[in-house]
Amino acid sequence: MKVIETDGIVLKTMDFKEKDCILTFLTKNAGKKAGVLYGGKSLRSGNAAKAELFVLNHFEFSEKPNMDLVRIRKCELQESFPLVRKNYSKFLHASYFSELLLQCEIPELDSHEYFDLLKNSMSLLSESQTDTEIKLNFEIRLLKLLGITPNLEMCFQCGGELWQERSGRNPAPKFSVPYQLDASLGGIRCPKCCIPSTYSAALHPGSLAFLHVRQKAKQSDSVFRPTQNNLEELDHALFVYFRHFFGRNLKSHALLKENSWKN
């Protein structure tokens, strides 16, 4: 029997028996795990707060080969991110992050990178008002971790140039009409190669340029600031991209979209 001790963030909870629940959690060192937290629904047990969505716990658990559930031996609450659950928009963003990660295959060797991404994003949600940019940065980083970052350097259909020759930090798109992010190609279609399809989404030149800068930036606080139209277009384009990759819709995205752009 293997015993593991590590931090983990709760991604999903399910009722199990009268007072217990099953937690699915992303660990820092061991990938995603699921196990029964006894007393997870009982206020008397002291475990109810540890079974909340998105909380950071320190887990000690044991696992046996070919068993779906680990045995949670100890669970200590480290950080609850209360502001995320009190604010509806932040809760929707955290739910979206969680659903994306639940769809991912996360190798144990890379677990710390996914864990750090989620933990840092949760901290930023607690502290910041720019939820939509935090979401975009999360998506860009997740694409990189999954190895499916879209290629923005040339048209994947015809091989043509997308950018003008220009010095300076911000790229200048070659065309002034919309491009497409094509999930099936893993890259961009230039305006000459755009087609109607369910796996492509339009990106105006400003949105494409912003994505290019943000994708290459080491820090998220780029001087190139997005407009609401940029963020809306990229929200839809990356939704289509993830939908194609995972082969399914992300249920949390519909509520998130309704809340983010209702004004």
C-alpha cells in the first residue's frame, strides 16, 4: 500500500452515504485523485469545511493498485478562498477552471505545474477584479501544459504570412479583416482561407494581436491591454478550441458566458 502526503485543491464533491462525501482533488505531486472524506457532510466532524469546492487541503492518503478511490487518512484545511465562493462571478470562473482540469489527463510528473496554475489563479480571483483576464491567462497556460498551444505565426491552410514586418513590442496583423482560429488545424486561417465551420471562430486583427502578445508574454501584465471585444472574441474562440480537443461542451462555460457579457 502506497501512502502519499501532499497538498490538493478540491475540484468536485459527491454525496456518499449519510455523512460522507467523495472528493476529487488535484494534488501537487500525484495528479488527480478521488477518495471518501468521512464526515465530509457533518458539521460535528469538523470536515465539512474541507469538503467545500476549491479549498486547498493538505492530504494524507493511501492507494492500492487498480482501485479507483484512495483512502483519505488525514485532511487539514490550508486555504479556503472565501471571496471566491462569496462572489458569483468568481465562483463561476473557479467552476470553469475546475471543469477544464477535470477533463485533463494529468501525469504525476507534471502535476505540480497544473496545481500551481490553479492555486495561483484562485489567489488572483480572490484579490483581483479582472476575472476575464485571469480566465484568459489560465486558458493560455493550460493550452501550453497540454501541448496544444495554437500556432499564430502563419496561416495553417495556405502557409501565408499573418504579420507585417514591424519593429516594436506589438505585432501588426497583415490584414484588416477577421482571421479564424481553427481548432482542427491547431492554428490560424488567414482571411483568404476562412471557411464556415463549427470548429473555427472569427478573430479580428486586434484580438489576434493581443492573443499573440499574451501567449508569448512571461508576465500577464502586458502593456498591450485588451478591449471587451477582444476578450469576448477570445472567450468564444478558446471555448471552440477546448470543445474540439476534449470532444464535449463545457457546461460551466454557458453560465460564465451569460454572466460575463450580459452587460
